[in-house]
Amino acid sequence: MKKKEFVIQDLLSKIYQHNDNQRRKLPPERQLAAEYDVSRFTIRKALEKLVSIGVVEIIQGSGIWINPQARNNPLVYNSITEKRFDQMAFRMVNLHKKLPGLEEQQVFGLGADEYIWQFCRLRYVDNQKVQIEISRMPVKDFPDLNQKVIERSIQQYVLSKGFRISHLLTSYQAVAINKEQSALLECKKGSPAMRIINRGILEGGRVFEISDIVDINYSCTYVTPYNHDNLAYRQGTQGV
């Protein structure tokens, strides 16, 4: 593990060791650098990441403050959400309308004759191709979907239509890059990758998007409350 990543993981661990709502501070950069035996530059980069995911706030002249709300909620961040929008870009590969299959009818609550959009786009991070995304959205809700929208933020587009996003349901699967994907991402066929399947859900429960993503440079960290009931269920001791 790189020094910066170790510092991030260890600071997160220490932050989550306190479950009270008191406003707490981290030690200053110089002290952290000495404690971890790394440069202040490494500490600064680690803190930038903690700021970007909302765990700490750096106040000039005051210090590095821990967000007390961060300790009360599950935390998930990955190699995409930790990046600023100016570090990412999209390029549309294709966009077309099609009639939904049975599964798409079920997910979106559509009739067999109600069209959906399907588009493919590439995501660049720091000018490198890292993702292929194939997404589907109902035409009746988003009749003016176009290349400009696809090469920006889909979520911002959905919000601009007056919808309110409630949840994202995500699942992961380790895969190997196939021939077509390797050509788009300019990597070797058979390279390891992460398949990420997302459903975007609106308030009220309707699904507004299904996306199927393949990422060749994916990492994810999450912190969640310990679930005693789940452990008891898996051990077969629930109710004992």
C-alpha cells in the first residue's frame, strides 16, 4: 500500500474510533508528518482526499476539523467519487432509441411499446480512459437526452428536469476485459476489471437509469456500522 493510502486508511480508522458528537480536530500537518514518518506533501494529499469525501474540513488559521456527522453515517468512496469533476471527462460512443426488453419493462415500469434510450460513453480520469458505461433511460421522462448531456453529468440533467434522486443501488463483480472492451479502453484483452451495475432511483421509487459499467482502475473503501443481527442470522443463532 502506498504511503498516502496508508495514512488515509489509518486516519479514517482513528476518526471512526470516536462515536460521540464532539467537535474534534486532527493534529496539524507537521505533527502528522512526524507521526507517520512521511513528507508534509504526502500528508497534504491524504488530507485533500479526506476533505473531498466530507470527513474533515480544513479551516485556515483554525486547524483540521473532523465532521461529526461523518461518524454517524455509512461512508463509501471510490476511485471515481473522490475525483473532482474537472479531473474527469466523458466521450459518447453511441446513442439510440429502442423498445424495452422484458427486464427493462419490469425495471422501469414501461409498456412493451414505450421506448428507452440506450447510450454508451467512455469516462476519462486524469486524461486516461478508465470506464465503459452502457446506460438505459426511459424516453418519456427524458425526451431531449442528447450528446451534450451524455458528455456531462446525467445526475445533474435528471435534477434539472425537476426530479429528486433518492437512492443508488449498486452491485459489483470482478470480470476480465473482452476484445471489444479492450479496443475501446486501449488495454489488453483479459485485463482484470470491475463490473459495476447501478440503478438510479427517484423519490417515490421509480428507476430513472440502469447503467452497466466496466472499470479497469477501480478501488473502493467503505465504513459501515457493525450489524450484530446480520452476524447472528449468518451463524444460525438468531433468537437464541
